[in-house]
Amino acid sequence: MRSRRRTPGSLIGAAPAGIGLRAPGSGSRRRQTLPPLAAGGGSGNFGDELLDFMYAGKKLRKWYGQEGQVLPRDGREGGPGSEEPEEEEEEEAAVREYVAVLDADSSPMAEQVVLQLILNRTKIRALVKDAAAAKAGFGPYIEAVQGDSGDRAAVARLLRGAKAAVCCGKLGALLPAAAATRLPHAVLLSSAGAPQQGFALFASSEQQALADPAREQQLRASGLPFTIVQVGSLAGVPGGTSSLALTAGAQPQGQVSREDAAKALAEAAERDAATGPLVLQLSSAGQGQPPEDWQAAFAELLQGAPTSG
């Protein structure tokens, strides 16, 4: 009986001479005898090469994390399951119906934004630290995602299926998660550049975050479509009773109620960010009413015309 021989570069031993492979699908026990090793040849026979292809290929796919992958045939890009991830990505990109709000139970402004979105009958997904408490507080009007803005996995879950995200505090993991999920629109509340009022040492964590210019700089440099709503300061007074001045290219100044600022953020989340990035300044302008058509006001600002309503 001829001993086994190992062909150069083979990962398994060669089949003994005279031993063939059973014909696939054959119901008989007849075996096909493989051609003998060429006299004086240094390469393996056909059976060696076939076994090497079948077993070495399987091992290599296992080593490289592709076990079970259907190899391309007939010039096609992949096997029957190769198109599923692409279909899932296309479905995810097509279904964008939520507005995501970060830190909805730890930021007073974010909580106001959620309330305004509820009034607008918008589908809301809120990032909260206590999902049970948030569901009890907001009822069936939100989908709660437990976590905080620094948790990239939680933020990624928040943004899945979102058409816009509203941030009223620290950016946290928003920008990398937004890039990974291809977020169409990021809306940021900011007071960076506004005149400082009172003692900054005693400012709340929310006020400190809003005044941080790095938030705006990072969002502008991210490449994401965005809207930045700049305010001078936020006042804890009822909203909806003042005319609002909307400008672009000016320094944020003056006061605006939290309720009016939240309304502006909720309306900005519905803006078509594909028309271009928008940075606007929002302030109260005396007695009157807020804009009746916010989207028209945003469009005018993009054309360079200040508006008030």
C-alpha cells in the first residue's frame, strides 16, 4: 500500500493512491479511480487538489470569520443570503420617522422639547436614564431608550430610524453614533457667544454645556446636516405670548422663554436639512405671537432674510 504524501502548500494529507472519490449523487458503490501521480512529478494529483480546495477553503473561511459564507458562482456577487444586509440597510434608510431627544429626563430644556413634540404629534424616541419613570411621566407618547449621552451603544439605538436628533446638553457620543447611523439631521441648542450674565461659577450644568463653543465647532466639522438654534439666555416664563425674532449671522442676545425655545427646536427638527445647514439666533421681540409657519421662516433665513413673528 502506498504511503500518504503531502503536496507542497497542502493543509491536509493526500488520499492514498488508487483510492477514488465516490461520484456525487450516485446510488451505486462504484468508485472512480483517480489518475495516479505522474511519474517524477512534484505536484499532487487531481484528488489532492480537490481535497485541498474543499477542506482548506473551509478552514480559511473559518479562520477569517467567514464560515458558512456562500462563495460566488457564475459571476454573481454572492450567494442567496448575501443581499439581506443590504436590504436591511436600505429599509433602515427608508424608514425615518422618529425625532430623537437626548437626555430627556435630565435636561429641563430637553423635557420641554419632548412636550412640544408631543403637541406636534411627532413620533418621539427619548434617551433617558430611567425608562420606567419616563414612560410613567410621558405616557405612550414616547419610546424610551435607557442610557445617557455618553453611552455610544445607547445613542446608536436612539438614532436608529430617527430623521432628526435634538441635543440640549453635552454632545457625548452623538456625533460618532450619528455618523454610524447616517443621521439626516442634528439640531443643537446653544448659547455660545452670548454675553455672560451673572456668575458663571454658579451656572447649572445645562447652562455650562449650552455656553460651550466646542459643541458648535464639533458639529460644524462633523459633516452632518445640522441646525443650530442660538439663544442669549433662557427665561422660565410662559411661552406663546411673545413675538419672536429669528436672525442669521448675528450675535445671540436677549431672552427667550424655555417654552418658545423648545417650540423652535421641535419645529427645526422637521426642517429639510438637505436644503443646507442653518444657524439662527432666537430672541423675544415684545408682545405678539410666534411664527405661524416655522418652515417658511427657516426658508427665509436660508435666503438671508431676518424674520419675526
